[in-house]
Amino acid sequence: MGKLKSIQEQVQETFEKALKSVEEQHRTLAAKPFELAEKLEEEAKGFSVKSLREMHDQALDTLYSSIRTWNKKVNDYAAELIAKVEPEEEVKEEAKAPAKKAAKPAAKKAETEAEAKEEAATA
């Protein structure tokens, strides 16, 4: 057998082995979603779509209710800590201060817009 023929056969064998390996891995990976879908299909046969939706909605209601309860507890705890650190009057004054600051830019913006409208009307 010639040297070129020998190389050609080695390349062919290497390619066949690589192709077989890739095909096996591909088939293994591709089978996973189908296996899961088949399993879900078997398990879901006992439920109607409506009952699955009801179960889903009930689970969501429970989950978000729990999160809201947790959030309220955290908020209450934070309020207690703040009350211990800051007197009640300081908290009220600081809460009002940003509102006053925000009112000034809004008033100035309204004034600027009114001036611009007047200029446009006279032009």
C-alpha cells in the first residue's frame, strides 16, 4: 500500500471516530429535553390545564403574600431602629424638607415654561 493511501485511510478512520463520538454526544444531549417532556407529559395527564393554572395561581398567591409579610416585618423593624436613633420630630422635618426643595424647581420650571409661551406668542 502506498504512503498516500495509508494517510488517506488514517484520516478517514480518524474522521469516522470523531463523527461517531460527536453523534453519540449530540444524541445524548438531545435526548434530555425529550425525556423531561415525556416525564412531564406522563405526570401532567392527571391534571387539566385549568387545574394546573389554579395550582400555579395559588402558589403565586402564597409566595407573594409571604414576601409582603416579610417586607412588612423588615419595614417595621427598620422603623423601630430609626426611631431609636432619631427623635420623631427630626424624622418629620427631614421628610418635609425634600418636598419643599422639590417644589421650588417645579415652580421655577412652570415659570420658565410660561415665559417661553409668552415669547412664542409675541414672536
